[in-house]
Amino acid sequence: MKESEIEASEVFAITDCGSTTTKAILIERVDGHWRQTYRGDAQTTVEAPSEDVTIGVRAALHDMQEACGRRILSEDGELLRPCRDGEGVDAYLSTSSAGGGLQMLVMGLVRRLSARSGEAAALGAGAIVTDVLAYDDLSSMAKQVERLRQARPDMILLVGGEDGGAVVQVVELAELLAAASTRSRTGESAPTPVVFAGNRDAAQAVSEQLGEGFELHVVKNVRPLVELEQLGPTREKIHELFLEHVMQQAPGYSRLSAMVDAPILPTPSAVGNMLRAAAKERRTDVVCVDIGGATTDLFSVCADRYHRTVSANLGMSYSATNVLVEAGLAQIRRWLPWPMDDGTLRNAVMNKTIRPTTVPDTMEELHLEQALAREAMRLAYDQHKRFATDLAGRVSERGFDSIFRAQGERSFVRPMDIGLFIGSGGVVSHAPRHAQAALMLIDSFEPEGVTAMAKDSIFMMPHLGVLASVCEEAALSVLEHDCLIDLCTCVAPVGEVRLGRPCLRFALTANGATEQGTLVWGELRRLDLFTGQWAELELVPVKGVNVGHGKGRPWQGKVRGGPVGLVLDARGRPLPAFDTPVSAQGATRHWLVALGAYTASELER
């Protein structure tokens, strides 16, 4: 189908082929407006006995066909195109992470410099980074060889040395890789793809060391200078190789490629497409979280840069024990409104890990699940910000060691500049009350200034991302009207004020009526501002408090309401730590009731 024909389409069928589930949605122009109208899903069929991703695709499309009550597929299972007399579709698009997505191994010279840049490039290209090895690792060569032999990645990224700098150490990394004979998941017979994005002077020697067992692709250095990072060429090459070699290994991928009317996008890349479009449309920095059973993905478009991280050990079921280990008992317990001893808490988390498909059926289990979610998202966000940094520093040579000394690292994910947080994943999207979802996001991400908080109703961001590649207008329209549920606008002053003292005055004007008041430090308050309702908000902070324009400077603008209204959060950043579990539980109960997440009677025991 020609590009002009796709752009003229008015009915799109779009699928996202995940590792376990294939989700289909129908997007069509209704009364002049783009809307998501119907959806369906089915099991992804890349494993035996089916071993053909298109079987699951057709099953999901058939499920959607049953929901909408009109024919989309012909009798032999083919899509009816174009749409005529209310049947069929004009265009079919798809994303895919079937087969587990792209798994990559990263090797670099300095863990905190080139290796971190390599990891950021891989994550930004949609990869799951299974391991990172660096020349300055303290582990022995034998242990590194063993790690390389067990890795079985789809692709390897080798980085290190600024242009004109270290050569010997970079070649030694290639020697280590060759000695381990690292093979990809595709099998022993196929050469392992290696992207080299290091010192250009070492490229020839690296090629000679790797030999025929590897397929080498040389791109521009991710760090041509210590103070300069360029990830774009590496990301583009990884994406290209993923499409050519990895995605095509999914059973039935070639048949799926023949079905679609535009190139299939990897699911994470599609999410990035949509997030970039949303950030441009809203003219603000945007952060999106997708929390699952095994991993928590963070996506951001901040300072005009797209960044993605995957916390592969933080999740709500399979990785729940990892959250417990990384966060600690006290951090999880602080979000519970009732006492829970160490043994009971550990057992409850471990039961979630060994029975990952269970859902909460008691109030205690629901509170524990939401407490785990807060810590998983908080830890993943901390990791995301650490990777999203502008590095400034120097490299000092000590024998064969390159030691990076950071000077003034600063993340370009800056909370005060973020105007929209989006939450997705079952624990957020399917929370029993909108206020519970809003408070989980606010507690986890600690937004600053004036920030819209939203959730993805059914995680259709991948679908909209591939749609944005051919019709951005339709993708943005559906994002606003059918995908995102605007939970609330959060106002969070930042500064140092004595507890209980006034920190700002506010005036909220909606429908000709104005509500005025004073917010005191330590207070969490909710004001009514209904879904879809716009209001004028004026904030006048006290000296030393910042709400977006600098300390003591007023803020004025329009804000949009949602089911949780306008949230005034003067609890401080970071959120306060409490001396005892009893005081933490008391504060948590107060916050849950103040925001309407739970009623006081529901928290009584």
C-alpha cells in the first residue's frame, strides 16, 4: 500500500504481538473524530505446537470482530481491505515483542563511562540488557568468560575508548569475546551479531580478533570524546539488525510482514514514537512507566531526548522478591496502613512470587500489592534518572586501568520540568479506584511543581506508536480521548518550611467560581476538579518555596481535572521519613483517606 493511501485510511486494525498476549484494537474516524472503538486479544502463538505468530494475530482480530459485530476477516482468515459498506479495514499495522524481544550483552572499557553509554544506547533501541561487562570489572577473566558463555544474547554491543585513545584494552575485550565463543539465541551455526561503537582506530584489530564466528558492524563511537556522547548511530544500527535478524526469527514473522501495510515496529520503539509525539504536542517533558510481573520499563522524553530503561528484576509477581530485597522491609512496610511483622511480610511477598498469576482477594493483599508497586516504580525511576545523565569528567590512566571520575553528573530527567506522568500495567491501570492509582504514581515519582498524572487504560501506547508513524493526527487524538485517563493535576511545592507553617496561597477558578485557600507544609489536600474540566490556577509560594518558576515566584496557568481532581501535595520532596513503623502507618492512613483512595472505615481493624 502506498504511503498516501495509508494516510487517507479511515479504519485501522492494529495488533501488538507481546510475549504472551496479542492485543488488537480498531481505530476509526467517527463523526469526523478519531476514536478507538473495539478491541480483542488472544494468546501469542510463537511457541509449539503453533509456532506461527499470525495464528494468534488472526485469533485476536477474530475476537475483535466478534466484539464489533461486523466482518473484518474473510472466511479464509484474511483481512478484508479496504473498508466497504461498513466491513473490513483500510489498513493493518502491527508491533511485536514476540519471542521475548531483543536481548543484548554490552561490553565496555569503563563501567561508569563507555559501558554506561553503551547500555543507554541498547536500552534506547528497545533492548533488554542481560549483562554488562567492563574492562575495569574486578571479577577474574575466568568468571567473565563464563558469563559470556552463558549469556546467549541476540546481539552484542562492544564499546570503549575515545577516538584516537585506548586501543589495546578495547582489543583485549574482543579477545575475551572470541575466547568465550559467545553464541546468540539463534543457534551455533549462525554468526553472532556484534555492533562495535568504540574507538575507530581499534575497529580493524577488533575485526581480526573476532573472526568468522561473529558478524561485525562498525558504527560511530558512542563516546568519541570523554565529554561527548552520541547514541543515535548505535541505536539505529541495533534497530536495523533487530528488524533484519532477530524479529525475523519469530515463527511466522515473514507472514506477518506480508500482512501489514507499514513496517512492523518493536514494541518499545513504538512506545517511544508515541511518547515523543505526546511531548511535542503538550510542549512538556513526559515520563511513562509500564510495570509488569517481571520487569518495570521507564520511558521518558526530557530535554528533547528520548530515554528508556528496563528494570528486569523489578516486578509485581515473578520479581516481587527482588523488590523486597532491593527496597528492604522498612521501605515496603511504610506504605501499609496496618502493622505487619517481618515474617508475615516476607511470606506474603514470596507467595506472590511462586504464585505469580494470583490477584488480591483481601484488603491486606491489595495494600501489600500497592506497596510493592510503589517501591518497584520508585527503584526503577531512580535507575532511569541515573542513566539519563549528562556526563562531565576526565579519564586518568593508571597502568592498564581507565578510571572515570565524574564531575557534576546531572540527570536530564528533572522533575520540575516534567508536565505529564503516565502510569500503565495491571496494578495501576486496574486499581479499584482512580485515587489509588494516582497516589501510587505520586508516591513513587514524587512530582514537583505542577504535573498532570494519567494512566493508560489498556496499554495501547504501542499500537498508537506504530499508528503515529503513518498518521500522527489519529494517534494523538486517540491518545487524548481513549487511551489516557487524566487522573488529576498534582501541585507539589519544593523547599524547606517548618511543619505546619503556610507554604503557598492558591486560587482555583472554574465555571466562574473561585476557591481560595492556604496550603500548610506537611498537608495533602484534594480539591474537586471534574474530568475534562479546565480551570485557572494561581499559586503564590512563600519565600524559599518553588512551584515551577523559581523560589518565591508565583505560578499561573490552566490545569485539567480528572476523577481525583486537583491534588495539593505539601508533604515535601523527598517524602518524609518516619522514626517508627507506627508513625509511618499513621501518616499512610491519613494520606489514603485525604485523597479518597480508601475510606476511614475501610482502614479500621
